[in-house]
Amino acid sequence: MSANIRNFCIIAHIDHGKSTLADRLLEVTGTIEKRKMREQVLDSMELERERGITIKMTPVRMVYHPDETIDPSLLTVNEKSQKSKVNSQKSDSEQSYVLNLIDTPGHIDFAYEVSRALKAVEGAVLLVDATQGVQAQTLTTLQMARDAGLVIIPAVNKIDSPLARVPETKKEIALLLCCPENEILEVSGKTGAGVAELLRVIVERVPPPLQPQTRDSGFRAMVFDFQYSNHTGVIVFVRVQNGEVKKADSLTLIAGKQGFKPIDVGVFTPEQTQKEKLSEGEIGYLVTGIKEPGIARVGDTITSAVHALPALPGFELPSPVVWASVYPESQDDFNLLRQSLDRLRLSDSSFVHEEEASGLLGRGFRCGFLGMLHMEIITERLRREFNLAIVVTTPSITYEVVTKSAAAQGFGETRAGKRADASPERALASPRREIIYSAARFPSYGEIAEVYEPWVEARIITPPEYLGPLMPLLHEHEAFLKTTENFGENRNLLILEMPLRELMRGFFDDVKSASSGFASLSYEIQELRKADVVKLELLVAEEVVPAFSRVVSRRRVETEAEAAVEKLHKILPKQLFVTKIQAVALGRIMSSRTLRAMQKDVTGHLYGGDRTRKMKLWQQQKEGKKRLKEGGKVRIPPEVFLKMVQSG
Ligand code: GTP
């Protein structure tokens, strides 16, 4: 029954043209009529279209008619009529296929989404931009696809471009896959060249969904994504592994521990289209009616409540990499912020949030994100979709710290351990190590015995002429070069290890500018290693501002201190009194600047006359400022927090 189904995805380095190629596939298969076509039709989120990047993965089902007829039970009503129209013009020997494509995000922050998509398909089109050749993330996603046991179909894209280097790119791909060059397809997502051939090859090389090993009756499906609708609650996107599912069947989300009966069942054409049932090997959606956040999770298994099958392997929660706190500009919006975060989590299970309070900023949330782009997207969505004015603190990674007192005791109750059980810190904490994911909570230098931090293995692909400018960067970012390889005719692959902290300190941007944009970078998180880092705090009018705290390499502490004080001095508006801005680390002041007071002419209204009257007013002003200063309240506008977080 599933012999006519082909499930595949497109994997590539960012901007190599996945979404544009997907547009052509939709067009060639007649899934979307040409007149209704708009660019990158699968990128539906406003932010995706604006920035030209794919943030959410999007599944789409196409019916492809090279030959004969498909099993009618697999088709929707519209597809049946479309098929009969096409078939009336075709011979009996022609056959139709259901092709399920999952368009995946290209940015490294969303690698988890890609890994889930790969679990739902049997094949992957590896797309390489002919103007750029193989890039760092081509290697990372290829590795993931290979690990998932997928059939790889290599294709060179953008062959229409005058800058295309098709033969060189083919050589690189052949080297990478150890395959003959004539197996590599040539396509253009822009002009549609080679797209019909690509479809033919997908049907030929991608195997139909595997028949389940066990012939157990019962239904089982993997959740590879989900969405939330105000109206109907969570809509889970599933790949059916065993059996079939219909509306109102009794089902269970195994990890979510929640029973439900689907209100609706259907497929993506690309809009959600109702269908009587979903069968083995199919990709579609179930409308669950569940309205609580945190229950639906990517990677979970859904099975029949009556005849339950065991969970499918490989479920894991994505671990946040970057942490930052989000506060409402006005405390009146605190509840709105909570509701908005809950809402966002209904459609994006990969970020976490937990309430916290800070003296200066009031009540807010500590949030964990998959990377800097993910953080930017979530905070931007809070501003746009929920109209919230928010303050975001300096992002930080997690550190594991052994305090001197814990070391002295041999073990210790972690600070995390004192929190509620649900805390993500608790799940991660090893007995003696305290997990810190906010720089403001990082212990001061004197209290620390040892600190551990995550490292990454990074890959850079660069033309050789940029090796020179890149080398000092590696040193500056504490990276170790593990290997250098020649890659293709005119490129080098560098494999290096470095602390995640240093990668987050603008390494991406530095690599791009040192190589005039020609080098590409990809990374994977590795184990924790011992770190030599300290907390750097900023004081305004002798008061610590926790939102400005950061953890920095000890060898860079002075440079960082000076830069931070300088930056804050430049952007903090003058106060009514003289304000000191200081950076403190290692128990001493590393850098200090004084912000002059705002000048207010209190004697301006006096015209000529007795100087003693002016003296009296000046004296009063001086005393007033002194009182204000003693009160110590410096108002830091939200845009200052924002600018301090932004690099540069
Ligand atoms: P992410 O989803 O952000 O990873 O990007 P993507 O891989 O989906 O790439 P996208 O389809 O957004 O294309 C990136 C850029 O390349 C856009 O400016 C496209 O117009 C351009 N592009 C895509 N395909 C082709 C092609 O075949 N030829 C030419 N000349 N340009 C193309």
C-alpha cells in the first residue's frame, strides 16, 4: 500500500536554495497552480519571508504522475479529481506517486528540527549551491542524514547563475560522497531546469517507507513537529510508522502522558487538508484539541490507547545553548509576558522559560534558546506578535561550577537542588557541580574551586587565501586546530575545537569578515572542559546591575571591562548627579569612568542682580543632587539594556 509513497527532505547549507527548489517541485507536480505561486511559498511566517530564512520546517504532499495509477485510498478528494483529470490524458501504464517533502531550516540553531525531519523520511536531496560549492553546514547535515540511514541524492543547484562553477562543485560532492560525478544532478530552483529529472530520480532512488518489522496491529506515529491553533489546540505533524489512524480514535502521546481523540486528520497540500485516514508510511497531521503548553513535544510517539505499541527510539529534548532573561519594560505587562511565552512554547517546544526576579528589572523570565538566532527570533516574535516592550539581558551559556565549600565537603547540595524539581538545572546537575545559566548568579572569584564549560567542534571551509587572516582569529578565540585538509581543488577544511563561550563571542561574524564572506562555519556541541573564566560585573552609581553581568575569559577580563565601561558610558543618558560607571572582576575595579551630571540652569530665570541669590540656588541644587545620589536610583532606559546586549 505504501509502495507508491516517497518521503524525502532537502538538506543544504543556509541559502543554497532549498525553499526556492521546493517552490519549483510544487509547481511541476501541479500542487500549486503557477498563477497562485509566490516566492518561497513554504516560508509562511512573517519573519521568515522578511529575512529570507526558513525558521520552521514545513511538510508538503505532492502527487506526481509519471506513470500508472496510485492506490485511491491514499488520496484526498481533491487529489482524486486532479488525478482522474491527469489520468484521462495518460496511458494505463503510467503511475502516480505521493511525494512527501519536508523543507527544513538551514541555520545551525535549528539542527534539532532537521534531525527530527530526517527521522520522518527515507531520502534526502543534498543540495549544493554551484556558486559557493560545498560549505561547512553541508558536511554537518550530510552527517546527520547518513546517521539516519537515508538515501542521499546529490544535486548541484543554481546552475543558471553566471557565477556557477558546476564542474568544480560536482568534483567536491563526488569527493565527499565517494560517488561517480554522473550520479550528481544539475538543477536550478530559479528556472526549473533539471527539476523534472530530479523528481524522476527521487521516485527511482528513494525507497518506499519500510514495512514495519513487526506485523503488530495497532497504530504508531512519530511527532516531528507541531503547531498551535487558538481554535483547535495543538496540531501534531506526524509520520505514521504502523497501522492507520482516523478521526476520534483513542490515542496516547507517550512522553507527554496525555490521551486524546483527534478532532481531525489530514495531509499538507500544502495547506492542511482533511482526509479520512492516515496510513502506514504517510506524513500528515492530527488535530489533538490539547490546549496545555509543554505536552506536545517533537520526537514523541503517538500510539493507540487500546493496543499500545512501545515508543519509537530516539526521543530527546533539545538542550538550550544560550540563556538570557526577558523582562517586561513595564511590570504591568508581567502576566501578558507569561501568557505570550506560554503561547510561543505551544508552537516551539525548543525553548524553555522559568520565572525569576531581579531587583532592578522586577519580575521576568529566564529563557533558554538553541542559539543566538533562535533567541533573536523569539524575542522579536514577543515584540511583534504580542506587542510587548521587553528588556533582554546579556546572553550567557551554562557553566558548571564547583564552589570551594562544595569541594571541601567532597560533595554538596547544589544551589540548583534547592529549587523546584521541575527546574531544568536539576535534571542536569551532577552531585558536586552547580549549574549556572545566568551570569548574574555566577559565584565570585574567591568562592570558586573549578568551573567547567561546553566545548564545540567547529568546521570551517575556506578558500586558501583566507587561511592567513583566519589564523589569528583562532588564537584570539582560544581555538585549537585539530586538522587541516585540502578540500576539492581550491578549498581547505579546518576542524577545530573551541569553548562555546568563544564561539558565541562573535566568532561567526569574525570568520565572515576575515574571509570577506567566503568561509563558512558549522559546529556541534561536545563535552564539558575545565574553564578559566571569571564574572565581570558592571556597577552604575556603585550599584551592581545584574543584567549587565557576564562571564569572561580571565585572560580577556581587562579588555572586556574597559570595552563594557566605555560602551555604557557612551549610551547611558546623563543623570541629575555625577554617576560612576565601574567594572569589577577578581575582587577589584578593572575599569571606571564618570558620567557628568545633566546640567540644569537653575539660575537662568534670574536677570542680573545679587550674586548671593544665585549662590543660594546653586547650593540648593548641589544638596538636592547629593540627596538623589544617596538615594542611588539611576534610571536605565530599556534601550540601553538592548544596546548593551548587542555586539559592537
Ligand atoms: P534557508 O531556508 O534560509 O536555509 O535558505 P534556502 O536554502 O531555503 O534558500 P532560498 O531558497 O531562500 O534561496 C536563497 C537565495 O538564493 C535567494 O536569494 C534565491 O533567490 C536564490 N536562489 C535560489 N535558487 C536559485 C537558483 O536556482 N538560481 C539562482 N540564480 N538563484 C537562486
